[in-house]
Amino acid sequence: MPLPPEDRHLSPRTGWTRAHWEAVADELLTAVRPFASPGHALIDLPGNGPSWSGRRSDGLEGYARTFLPAALRIAGAGGDDPHGLLEDYARGLDTGTRTPTAERGLTDDDPESWPLITDRGQAMVEAASIAFALRLTRPWLWDRLDAPVRDRVGRWLADALHRTPNDNNWWIFPLSVGGFLAEAGIEEHAADAAVRRGLERIERFHLGDGWYTDGRPRAFDHYNGWALHLYPVLHAHLAADRPLLAEYGSRLAAHLADQSHLFGGDGAPVHQGRSLTYRFAATAPLWAGALTGHTPLAPGTTRRIASGALRHFVDRGAIDERGLLTLGWYGPEPRLVQPYSGPASPYWAGSGFLGLLLPPDHPVWTEPEQPAPAEERDTVRILARPNWLVQSTAADGLVRLHNHGSDDQPADDVRPDDPHYARLAHSTATGPTHDGPADNHLALLIDGAASERGRIEPVGCGPDWAASLSRPRVRGEELAGVTVTTVTLVHGADEARVHLVTGAAPGTGVRQTGWAVAGRTAGAGVAAGAGVGVAAALQPGARASADGGRLVSELTGLHGFTGAALLAVPGGTAFGPEAAVPVLDGVLGNGAPDDASPDDASPDDGAGDDGAALLACAARLTGTALLPPLAVALEVTGAAADGTRHLRLTWPDGTTHRIRIASGTVAVGDEG
């Protein structure tokens, strides 16, 4: 892709400027034109198969999701349209709305018609992008359409006002359509009602501090930013509704104070949640904050994070040789594809071009880049609403998200673990495993099957820790009476994971995994004696590295584990086709007391008379080669009759934490 020269004076971190954003937008928009239908109503991109909504819906998705970035590009240029994009999108409006159809497939007789908007149908989602695009380009497109075309388009869009969305972020789609139709004088009463209803419905999902759960009780992910904040704020901005913008803008600012910590020094957003193929759509709320003045970030910081994210994906092959965005993370990655994803789904990333609405002389484009939070200093940040612990290190720019509160489980059912939600930790440099052992997971081994985490119940969080309780499940069934209380503590680049397992039968096998690192040369070795002090020889450990040590994952037993291994990950992860994960193994309940002396000949498995067992390990994910050994020590200082364990954790620099853990309760404090 031809790009302008870098400007390292204005953009010392990325080298990219507004001109780079314009060039990438132009490349993406011109590359899809050969795949447009004769009347430009559908953009039918190549792919391995249609989404569950069918090929016609996928073609509409191609039209709508490229129309929005085209509108941002043109509106940001004051209507300048050198590539004639609006003419094609205007033709599509005319052609697609002549005979809307319920037919899912494309036929020779009808290769153009748009699908009808139905209850919980995908066309409702795409109608929102079309409505925003029309709103942004109104002087140059909508106002110049022939009256019959405006009438047909208005009637097609208006169906979104009278249909039922899914009970999650989908409520913002009729809201978005209603915002445009109200301004255009089409079904104004129903349009205003759709706006009010959408805002009322998503209010149920707002838990405070700028965090929404996406419909389900604890579904926290990037939809907070690229949907639940972006659409209401953009609607309020375009409607010039100051009270509404003040309300939703303040929420956005609170969210950005947290979200800005979820991008690595290399520009990558944390790899967590669904629809990850939208990639740099994660930058849209950053731009929305700058656009509306509701942001805690300096202009140079906003551009640095956003340009870093866009460049991260452009440099790593997210755009293929045809100029098309692939379904994946870097290149194509089928395991990231949701059933609702079609070949054009990645173009939701187009909302990331929202910054082009800011004029070239805006400070976000003219002020020098400033470091992202992950580059400034080592940081530990508690995100209390999702019960996340965010840990970043400036030396390597890595961001690690320790997950004690997001599971995406429905309210009335427990489904199989989703790797993008269920893991104990996610990061900007690793993706979850899909085959083989689950990464960052404690599993009980029952009749050859590894347990899943199931629903995550937050237990609490503090300045450098977060905790949760889970009820392990095997083959879809909860293990009766078994709970796992887990606390993660972090210090610098290091972390400790402490688990109290209650109700499991003696002799139950356990397996703890660490970070799965991917690269062309994933591999490493297994070491014993990785612990600290007299008990060192009893502590197993494993280390995985990728690309000659560019990224290293370490895992060391601290309590209750007796063996270590390094396992290859079949098929790798979204970060590479080869990956490896370190593993610790143990067995619950050999009768050793919690306060067993380190001099004991038999390993201490942490089992007590109350039927609970203590397990602990230290872990590290790093891109820094010069760190000292992962030398974390854990001492069990007491076990109460009610099952409470008292622990002392000592980090390599001598910093010490006191931990009190019982089933469903955790307390952590600094010693002294």
C-alpha cells in the first residue's frame, strides 16, 4: 500500500499523520469497488462462505460498512470526493430499495435488492451504518437524491423503528436510524420514540464508571467503546443535543480513562472479547472523545494510541494483497470468526476513521504525539466494574488484563467456555488457545476431561489484586459442591495466582497453564527448582519463548504442584501458527497439611482437613530479556478451622503481601 512519508517530528512514536489515515481509508474504499453489484447496492466480497444471515445480507453489510468510512472521509474533507464514492453509494440507495426482499441468497434475477429489516435481523445493524453515513453526508448526497429515491430509502430505514432488536447493544441501531429519520422529517414520532427507547434500554446495561455490560450479566469487552459509547455520543453530537451529550460524554470520558490503558506500546488493543476482527474499531471512542471534547486524554495521546493501533494492523497483514480487510486478527484466522460474521464484517473497523471528522488544524492532528499509558511507566490499574486488573510494563509495552469478572454467560444458562472471555488473563501480545490445553486456566482433571471455568463471580479487587469464584464444569455439568476461589496479584512484570479448591475429591488431578506465546520458533524448556529458599527443589517450572526470545512466558509452582511441562499448541493462536504454553501439574489431597515444613520429603499439596486444597503459582509474560529470575516465594502462615488460609507472598525485590483466602472471600494487604 503506498503511504505518505513518515513525520517523526510530529509523530515521534508512530511516524503517521492525518495523511496516513486518509491514504489507508482511500485504499480500503477503492479496493472493494470491483466487488460491487452492477447497481452498487451490494458489495459481495470474496470469502470462505456466507454468515448465518446469508449472502444477500453479507452484500448489504459490504455496502453499509464501507459507506460509513466513506462518509467520514468525505465529510472530513468538506465534501471533497475525488474518487466519486458518493455517486456509487447514491446509486446503491436507489437500486437496493426498489424491491426489498426476504430472499437470503443472491440470484441472477435479483442480484441487487436489499434484505428486509426484520426482528433481530442483520439488516437492522447495517441500517444504522447507512443512517449515520447519510447523516454525515446529507448536503452532498441525501439532499440531492430524487424525491422517489428518498422516499424508498426512508421507508426501508423506517422498518428499523418498528422491529425488535436483540436485547444487547442492538438497541442502539434503531436509535441511530431514528436520529437520522427525525432530522429528515420521516416518521418523526416513531423516530423520536426509537431514540428514547434505545437510550432507556441500554441504561439497564450501564453499571457505572463508564462501563456497560453488553446485555448479559457480565459481558465486558470492546463493545463498550465501539458501540455502547460511540453511537449515543455520536448521535448526541450530530443532533447538537447538549444535555444528552453532557450525560453520555461524561460516561465516555470515564471509559476512556480506563480504555486508554488497554493498548500496548506496539499499538495492539488487548485481545479479548468477541468480534475481534473489527480490530482498529477500538480507536473510535478515542476519536469520539476528541471530537466532542469529552476525553481525559491530551490530543497527542489520542492520536498516538489511535495511529498506533491502525499502523499495528496495517504493518502485520490485516489488509491483503487485494487491499481487502481479512476475517482475522493479522491475516485470516477462522477461529476468530463468529457465526454472524460475513466477508465484509471486518469493515466495522471503518468507524475507526471517525478522527477524519476533526479538521486538519485540530490539535489532535497538529500537536506532537505523546506516550500512551503503557509506554510512560509500569502501571497497575483496577477496573472495578468489570473486576479486571490491568498490568502494563513500559520496558516492553505489554498490557495484561487479569480477568475476574467477564464471562459473557447468559443469565439463565451456563454455556461452554468462550476462550475470548473465560481465561484468567488476556493481553496485547497473546491470544487464547483453541485446541489443546486452555491457556491461563486452572483445570480439574476428571475421568480424562479438563474442567471449564464456567460462570465467573467477582469476589473483589484492590490496588494490585483481583479475585473471583467459579464453579468448575465438566462435559457441560457443574461439579457438585466444588468451587474455586482465585486471586491474582501483580508486581512489575510478575504475577501470582492463588487458588483455593473446595469440595473436590482427594486424588483429583489439577493442571495450571500460563501464557501461550506464538511465533515462528515457539518453544523452550522445563526446569525444576525455580522456587525460592529451602523449598526451591520442590517447585516445578516451565518457560516458553517465541521468535528467539522476543516474547517469553514463564510459569513456576509455588504451592501444590509437582510437575511441569511445555506443550505445543495445535494450530497456534491468532498471533502465529506455532505456539507453546507452559503447564504445571498436581494432585489434590495427599493429606499433607497446609503448614508442612519445606524440609518435608513429600511435596505439600495444600490439602487440609476441611476438604479444601491450596494451589499457587507465579507467572510472567515479558518482552524484556534482562529481567531477574521469576523468584516469587509463598508461605502458608496459618489455616483456620473455617477453611481460611493465611499466606505471605514475597516478590523478587522483597516486597511482601499478606493474603487471607477462604471459599468466596479474599483480602490482601501489604506487610507492615
